[in-house]
Amino acid sequence: MKRSTFELAGWIVFLLCAICFIITSVGSFWGMTGSLLFLLGCVLFLVPYFVDLDKD
């Protein structure tokens, strides 16, 4: 298997963790804020896998 396959699988697990954190932090402003920021960070790290950023 390629290294990128393992990296992508790891980021998908991080996304699932972020979703679980969001579910468990319902009712907590700071918990929800942190969970949403974590989810946003995971999504931003996944962008290069799906978008060609080197295109001119």
C-alpha cells in the first residue's frame, strides 16, 4: 500500500473523532468550539488530497 493511503485513512479517522467530539460536547460552548476547530483543521489538511493546489 502507498504511504498516501495510510495518511488518508488516518485523516478519515481524525474526522470521525472530531464528529464524536462534537456529539459529546453538545451543551458546552468551549467544548463545541474546540471540537469544531478540530474538525476544521482536519478538513483543511485533507484539501490537498482532493484539490490540485499546484495548478497555475
